[in-house]
Amino acid sequence: VVVSSKFPSPISLCSLPSSSSPKFFPRISSSSTARQSAMAPKSDSPEAIVLKFVNQQNRPLNSQIVADSLQKDNLKKTAVQKALDTLVDTGKISFKEYGKQKIYIARQDQFEIPNAEELAQIKDDNAMLQQKLGEQKKATAEVEAEIKALKSNLTLDEIRVEEAVLKKEVKEMEEKLLKMRGGAALVKPEERKAVAEMFNDRLSQWRKRKRMFKDLWDAITENSPKDLKEFKEELGIEYDEDVGVSLQSFSDLQQPANKRLRSK
């Protein structure tokens, strides 16, 4: 729940941990009241900075937390501790002792406590703000999505570069097509021969390995009681036909190629 700074939530000092017998120094005696009416510390003094921080936080704090939070104000821990002690002595803040640990807290009597009607109004305001926040998040997400889509598009310069590359490719393809239509040889005889020899070598290796596997498989499964199909699946073995290839179909391609090579 978002609570207006006009009505900060009161903090019960009794809710602090009680691992040891706390000593509470509320500083609300008549002498303390007189000290509270004394002149407030200068706004740029360590006491004023620490007091402002403690009141803004309105929660239990120790000197280390205060010192860490006020490093941006160039206040060292010794200065913070001195300011806290001064504020306690002048009755501007309260504290509890837990053994050697001191817990400081803003005086609760300086805050206005909202009544039931004001709390209800705060809840309504909070609900309205939450709704507006949701709408803003949705609008932000839509804008971010639009920006992402725009970034994925090519810039004008990138389009021009891409156009030049494509035009070059089209020109090269058109020139190649003209040569093919004119009957020009696009592959040199020595290149064709090298490709054919490599193709024949790969087919020979294929036949050799296929034969080696068959001999080995027959020897293993000759006296096996297992179903051969299930055994093959169990071992993860795939035949050429299982993956949609055929040695014979490639061998058929080899014959015309060899004839052309011999004719050359």
C-alpha cells in the first residue's frame, strides 16, 4: 500500500527484537520537551542531514546503516554517530539499547496518524495509482515493441547496399544463363574429370563399407535368438533405406559420367 508522506505509518518500538533487556529512552520528560523547542540544527549540518534521513526512513536503524546511506553526503561513521547522540540528547529522535547495540528511530509523536476515513481514501488513491501504473506499463511495452520492430528494418543506406549486391548477383546469373543457352562449356574438362574421379572413389568406399558391415552383421547375428529388426533398433543401426538413400541410385549416375569421360 502506498502511504502518503502526509500520513507516515507509526512504528511500534515494542515490536523490536528483545534478545536482551532493552533500555528505552523516549526523551519525553519536561526537560526533554524544553530541549525539543530549541533551535533546529542548520540544514547543512550533520545533525540536520541525519535527522532528515531518520525521519524519512521512519524505521529502526543502527549507526552503520545510517553511515552507509549517508556516504553520498560525505559523512563518516564517527560524524554520524556523534550526530545521532546529539539528536538523542536533544530529544529529536529516540533509541533503544540491546546490549552494545543501539537502535535509533524517529519520534512517532511528530507524525499525524490517519483515521479510518483517511486510510480508506489512501487505499482508494493507491488503487487508482496502481491502475495508472498498469496502463503506463502497457503503453511502454507497446512502444518498446514498436521500437524493436523498427530496429529490425533496414535503413535507407542498408537497403541501397543490399540492392547493389542483388543487382550484381542478378547480372552474374544472367551472364551465366546466356552462356548456357549458347552451348558454352561452363565446366572445364579437367574439373569435370576431377569431380567424377572423386565421385567414383566415394562410391567405392560406400560399397566397401557396406560389404564390411554385412559380413560383420551376419557373423554376429548368425546364431542370435533375438529378432534382428528389434536388435538393430536396440543398437541404433540404420540401413541406407532407413534414411532414404540408395547406393544403386548413385551407381546409376556413375555410368553416364564414366561414358562421357571415356568419350573425352
